[in-house]
Amino acid sequence: MNLPDSKHRLRGRLLTALLFAAGVAAGSADTPTLKDAYQKHFPVGVAVNRSIVSGTPSFRRSAELVSSDRALTQTQFNQITAENDMKWQLIHPREGADGYDFGPADAFVSFGLGNRMEIVGHTLVWHSQTPNWVFAGTNPPPVVTNAPPVAAAGTNALGTNRVGRGPGPAFGGGFGRYDGPRASREELLQRMRDHIHTVVGRYKGKVKVWDVVNEALSDGATTNVLRSSLWSEIIGPDFVAKAFQFAHEADPDAILRYNDYGLENPVKRRKLATLIRELQAQKVPVHAIGSQAHLNVATSFETMDQALTEMKTLGLPIHITELDVNSAQGGQRGTGADVAANAATTQGGLVSDADRKLADAYAGVFRAFVKHRDCVKLVTFWGVNDAVSWRANGSPLLFDGNNHPKPAFESVVGVGTADPPKLP
Ligand code: GLA
């Protein structure tokens, strides 16, 4: 990925100075920005919402706060990911060639290009936030009984691993997922191909990196590599390979990522290795591993160091794609990304001495990223500040709701500007 040139850096410094004068930016004009602190190592990005891109107020942010969020994004980061606007549910809500709503995604891409940021597309194939029509057809759904289900090799058993993602019955993932008559394998493959060709084709040459498949791996102790989803049940386990092939056809120059959460967990990591090795053996164009890294304050340098050391053996660049560090007491047991379970992970108030623990955890994981800078090629935060985070109650980011830097900001900048250790 390209690093910003000096003119761009100067612009960043000026913006920082202006924001500092207005009392809304990080530290002082002398404190390096995140993107400058890491310019020798990797770009530092952020997931942005529609308000930030368009500059319009929302139910949770006034016009003044939105312009401060937007300025902070421009000042601190040199890569952006759309938090929601490229998900199937939003970009392609209805069937057919007229079923696309490109406006918000177009605005996101223009914002990135206008600010000379790298742009990541998120996400093409996912079991969550996908409309029901995608899976609907005329084949009766399988009858789920209490008898032990029969699973295809390499996939989860039918009827397991269903609880999870998705905001409710209208979407194809998680509990309440679509359970009506289904499309055939051929129909669903055709819809997937059309969607990927249209979306990737539209932003060809502008969006350099795509999350092609999101969260296909199973959780927990099951030995099945893939979770059971409407994608895996209707198409079969090769839906993953097909998605990558379609994306590669649509833009042969794009970097295609497999993205998942919980890769700090050795059991999930073994499943990742199995999946990636299988794809590589079949010459599927998978170019990078996206590790979401929804962490908690108990995550240490050692945990991240171990995770990166092992993931590196797959021979692919690693992108940290959705970084946040949950400080809520309820979020200290796992590193999942489950939307349905999210409320529980942000309950119980903050852990004691939360600011300091957050700063220490961020310092530890960034030390690991820098140690493995030969393979860590991008780090993206999942949100600009605590107020707009999906885990707002867990105060997981570097800036508070007024965009004031927290101690964690200083510790991350400190790691970036220190002399890096020798490469392992
Ligand atoms: C996952 C997805 C993201 C987002 C977060 C929660 O990690 O990949 O798009 O939905 O969950 O906000």
C-alpha cells in the first residue's frame, strides 16, 4: 500500500493544528498523528459511517460533532473502510439490476479518493446483513429434526452454529435467519457472481482491497471448519472459493482478503489454517488474511505475538481489519464479534482503571504489530471514537466521544515512533 507523500503529511499537520486550536483533536500540534507515527510500518485506517462521509448529523451526533469526527478521520488516518454501506443489505437490497443503492458507497469512495486514502471494500459474502431475497427460491428448506444431522465434509452440521449475527428476522444470518423455500445452488451462485461482478467492477481501480468472504469459520469446539450458513448449506463448502474466483475475475488487481474474528484463539486459528491451505492448494486467489481483532483489555503482547507468528506461516500478508479493545467488564471473556451477543459484552460497567488498562493493551498489541511488520501490512480501527463505536459502552477506541485523545492514543503513538526491534 502507498504511504502518503510529504505534501499530504503537511496538510495533516495543518489540520491537526487547526483542530487542536478548536480543542477537538489529538494532543498537541507536536504530537505525531497515527498515520505519521506508523508511516514506516503500515497505513493506519478507520471504519467510517455515513455521517462522517457526508458530513450530515445523525441521531447520535450533532452537526458540530460530525464535523469534528470527519476532521479527526482526515487528520489521523490514511485508509478507510465503510462500516456498513458496502454490505449486501445496504448496497444491494432488492433483486435485479435495479436493486442496487450505490449512493452511500459512491460517496464513501469519493471521500477516500478526495483525501488520498487507501480504500477497503467490506464485505462481499457474509452470512449476516444479507437480505432474504438472496437465498429465496422454490426448493423446500430441509426439515430440521432432533436427530443428529449429517454434515458435508468440512462444514458444520446442519442446525448447529446458527445463533449469531444479524439484526433480526429480515436478514439471512444468525437467529431468525431466512427459513423459507430456497434458491438452488446454481441460482445462488449466479446471484453471488452478479453481485460481486457489479460491485467490484464499479469500484475497480479505486477500491484496492476487498473483504471477499467474512466470518465463514465455525466457532467453538466443533471440528467442522466452516460454520453452517445459508451459503454453505445451499452452495456447499466451495462457496468460499467461488467468491474469490468471481472477485478476481471482476478486478484482477485487487487484493482479496479472507476476514474473520477470534483469530487470537488457537482453535479458531487452526481452522483458518485449514481453510487457507485448502484454498491455496486449489490455486484460489486469496491474497491476504484479515484478522478483525475485536479484543479486550486482557489481550497481551504475547497473545498477539503468538497469533501473528502462526498466521505468518500461511505466507500471506496480514491485515488487522477491525481493531478495538473492549474495556467493559462483560467483554473480558472472549474476542468474538457477535452482534447478537454484543449487548452482553458491553455490560457491567468498565473494568477498574480502564484508561490505563486500555493504554497497556493497545501498547502490547501494537508492539506485536511492529515486531511483525514484515507481514502486518495494514491496521484498521473499527470506528473513529468511543461514541460511534458498535461497542460504545466498552469505550474501546483511542478517542473519547468528544474526540479527545485517551491515554491509549499516546501509548500507540509512542510504540510507532520508538525504534522498532529487529525483524524476527
Ligand atoms: C463484524 C463485521 C463488521 C461489523 C462488526 C460489528 O466484525 O465484519 O462489519 O458488523 O462485526 O459492528
